[in-house]
Amino acid sequence: MKRYVLTGTPGSGKTAILRRLESDGHTVIEEAATDVIALRQAQGEPEPWTKPSFTVAITTLQRRRQEQAAALPGLVQFYDRSPVCTYALAVYLGHPVPAALSRELERIKDQRIYEKRVFFVQNLGSVTPTAARRITFEESLRFERIHQEAYASFGYECVPISPGTLSDRAKVIKKYVESEQVTSE
């Protein structure tokens, strides 16, 4: 099974691309951070990302979703972020990297969980704030850079997905995956 990660700065259009891939019949595994934020905000915690335990909660949910996805049909899965993104988030927030995340990073490396080529969805030139996305465009550029550095430091190659129409961006990813399947046969 091939597990591809889509990453990028908040507001880059990553989730829309994933929805398009899903509507085209591909298996998509949801992002954990947004769901952790939504749950904690519903529990009365307005800014859950300010606590170092936030990255542990994301790591735990990411691993659970990845393990559950192993039973899903299909030869290709698309993941909305990975533990490397969680590492980048910890760095960006200035939180220590928790032991649970370090272990998960080792596990995904040792078991070769994700493909070494990661789709890096480039920013669209602005960010629209939401309850879970309270970041300025300037901050998002710093976050984007940290993500690129994190993936490189863990041995991944970022495949840039340039700004464009949703259809065009999804086509680039599908074409790449199809060419990878032909190469591996």
C-alpha cells in the first residue's frame, strides 16, 4: 500500500484538494490537529495549541487513524498531514517534542509507513482565519518553511504543488501517483 502525505501551510487549499481526491474515489485519512482543536474548544478550551499536551493528542489520533486505515481498501491512501507535520507544529509553537511524538517518528521511519515523496501544497498568497486557524499570512510563511525543513531533516522529498485551480492541483497529484504505480510495476 502506498501512503502519500499532503502537507502545506494553513489555508493553502490542502483540504479542498483532499476532498477532490476523495470524490474521485481515493481513500483520504483526515487531519488530526483540526479535530483535536474542535474537541477541546467544544470542551471550553479556547486555544488548545498553547499547551504542550496538544502535540501528544495529535500524535495519538494520527497513529490511531493510520492504523485503522490499514484495513481500508485500495492501493493508495492520501493523508492530511503526518507526524512530521506534528513535529513542525511543536517547533513552530516552541513546545518541546514529546516522547510520544519521538517514538512515532521512529516508528514511521522504521516501518516506512509513508512514501518518501510528500505533496507540499504551496500557499495561495493569503490565509482566511477560522476558529482553528488563527494565523496571519506572514506567520503561515514561517510555518511553511518549518514544515519544509522538518520533512527534509527526516529524509522526505517535498513535491511542490503550485497554486492553481483545484482541478489542476488534484490532476498533478493523480498524475504523479499514476506514474509512480507504473514505475513500480
